[in-house]
Amino acid sequence: MRRLAAAVCLLALLSGCSTAPAPARRVAASPSVAPTVAGGLAPVQLPPSLTLPPPGLSVSSQQVTYTRESRVLRTVVWTPDRPGRYPAVLFSHGLNGTPEEFAPLLQSWAAAGFVVIAPAYPNTTRGAANFDMYDVLNQPADASFVLGQALAGPLGKRIDAGRLAAAGHSAGAITTVGLFTSGRDKRLRAGVVLAGSGLGVGTEFQGTPAALFFVHGDADPLVTYDSGKATYDLVPWAKAMLTIPGGNHNDPYLRPSSPSYPTVAKSTLEFLRLELYGDAAARSSLAPTAELDSHL
């Protein structure tokens, strides 16, 4: 109980959409996964190859609202205008955040051929009437519910239900980790964890192996690089972690003007293409480098 309370209290420091940049503070990167550990990772089978759509699709957005018991989940959806069914990404914002503040990144995913589904969580979104940091622990269940409602409703006609991923930033990244641990959603075959860890949701990864892609700035003062790396090291499946040298908690994900933003946008898109489109060519873009520890 004490460990959980400490974990949740730390969540109070997270601000997924802070308007002020966090101060840079370089810390030493922890070592890469030992070869003996990496060699034992469970492989993830790619889906059958799906033809990539032409680049730069036009995108439309809409809002829908889903209600889980008394929990109202306003949800923003970005959809390619080109007809057809597409892989989908379920995106979770951080504390005091909104889906709209991630629009540049999420629209770029949609323009590349993904439906992006982004709920605003009832008690952690900006402007929430009853803001409650503890409620992050309920969000994996919210996320799964939103995904189920989207698939069952009219939006489901635009989604390839066999090609689903989750992604999130900060507390939303913790929510995403929860979808592969204590709140495992078996429909998900991949995840993107931006400046997150297993804080509060645990690191007991469960179910069918799913590829996970972590991105973390090594100067993040809110969710420390070492905490994200520690969670990454415990993932037993195919995985990769991109280190952003000097990266803070917000800029690499929220601000297109940030020098590291293009790297994050490109690498996350290549990962989603690999894992949801079965695009083997994307694997070469995710080969190990000094900043990318890759076991995909």
C-alpha cells in the first residue's frame, strides 16, 4: 500500500502538457539490455503485409463521447479521408493534458494511414471539474472501453480490428503500459511509450507478446530517464528504446519546433508501420544506433 501511495504521489509532478519547457538536466544513460537478456525476448509476429497508402493523406477529425458507468470520455478521432479500413492507434494524454495538444503528431500518424482515437480522461484532463491524480490508475480500463466502443460503432467500419496499437505521453504513457500489464488488452499488438514508465500500473507484462517502443529524454526531470529505462528493461517481448539526448519531458512530443521532434515523429511512425502494416522495410529505419536500443 505504501509503495502504491508513493507512486501515485509522484504522478502529481507529471504535467503531460505543461506550457513551460522543463529545465535540461543531462543524466548518464543506463546500459543497454544485456545480450543474454535480449536474446531471450519473445518475438512478435508481424501481421500480413498491408499495402501502404500514398503519403500525405488528407485527414478529418471528429468528436464522439462514450460513457463508462458515470465516466464521460470525450474522444477526438483523426481519420484518413481516403476510403478504406486502416490500422488504429489509441492515444492517451498526460495529467492536465488534452488530445488536441498532440494534434501535430497525431495528425501526422493519421495522414500516414492510421485512425487515431484519443480520449480525454474525465478526472485528469485539463479543466476537469474533479481533477484527481489517483484516477490515472483507472485509465487503462477507460482506454479499453473507448477502443471497444469505437470498434462496435460507426467508426469500426474504418478500422482494421486486427491491427491495433496503444500510445501515450507521461501519465498517458503510464496508462499505455497498464494496457500491457495489469490491464492487459489482448486486442493490442503494439505500444508506444513516450516519457513514461510502469509507475502505479506495474511491470508484469502479460498476454500475447506485443512489440513496445519507448522514447525518453535523458534530461527529463519529471519521469526520469532511469525510471523509463527500468520499465523498458523488464519488457519480455520485442522492443526498442529511443533516447533523446538532452530531451526534457514535453518538447520532443508536443513542439514541432523542437530539434528532436522530427526524430520522434519519424521513428514512431516507422514503428507503427512495421507493427501494424507489416512493413518489413521499416525495420531498417529502426536498426540500432547510439541513441536507439532496438530488439525488434
